[in-house]
Amino acid sequence: MASEQCTGVSIIYLSSADMRGARSDILDMRWEGVLPIPGLQKQHMFQSGGQNRLLIGRFSSDIPYKEVSFARHPQDENIDEQHDNHQMVLPMKNKPAQLYCPQVGDWVLVNYDGSLFPGEVKSAGDQEVQVKVMVASGSYYKWPKVEDCIFYRMTDVIRKLSPPIVKSGRDTYGFIEKW
């Protein structure tokens, strides 16, 4: 009945007997050694980015999506043969996966105490990034009277932005992206 109502969607029925017979040890092994991806719990849109890449976004309007790259652990080379030919993709060992690696000159959206601010990256390191941020001015943004340029943790960088567009003679700017 479900397949009749949802044309174009593949529906697979699994009985409770099938579920009881599932090998949970194989499923548990897939999570061994997996490192957390900072900020992933806040993401809702996922798309394959090709081999060993995942494109993620908080909203469907978050285009371009953030890219996360993955690699197999060296000891997992034969994992496909060991586990029913299911692909197992793990983050690189000993290095957390970064959602986005800001570069000097990039425009980003940062989180500061629960508020979001657009700004330009002035310096970037492995753990933190220095961003000169703008403040809201109505529905646009402007540079504050006193420069606001501080360091943010990489986990506080929400996404990359397109450079701002001048909106008026009053030094206000707009962004293509909405947040």
C-alpha cells in the first residue's frame, strides 16, 4: 500500500524477525574510532560530495554547503570484504574533521554568545580564526564605529559567506546569504 501512495520512492519492508536477526556487532564496529565532526549536530541537510566527501548545511538554503572530507584508517583497508561489502568511511585518525577551513580574506559568519555576525577573516590558525565583524544596521550591516576584530574558535565559524554588496551611500552592506 505504501508503494502505491509513494510512487518513485523505493520502500523496503523489514519484519521484526529480520530486525532481531541483524548483526548489531557489525553496526557497532562501524562507529569504532570515529571522531566527532564539530557542529554536525546542528546540520540538517546532507549530500554526497563524491568519494570521501560529505556536503552539509544547516538549512536547504545554505548554498554552497560546507564540505567535510574523510579518509579510511590504514588498518581498515580490507573492511569491505570483512563486512558484507558495506562501505565504511571514517574521519582521519588523530585529526578532527573540519567543516570549513577559513583563509585570510574570506568572509564568514561567526557565532558570538548566541548572536551571529558577518565578518572578514584577518588571520587563521588550526584552532582559531581572527575575524573583523560588522554589526546590524536595520536589514543591512555596517562597520562599527570601534573596530571589532577578535579571535573565534573554529567551532564558532558557522559558514563561509560571499563578500558583501554595497547597499547605500550610508556605508551599509548586504549579503546574498540569509541567516
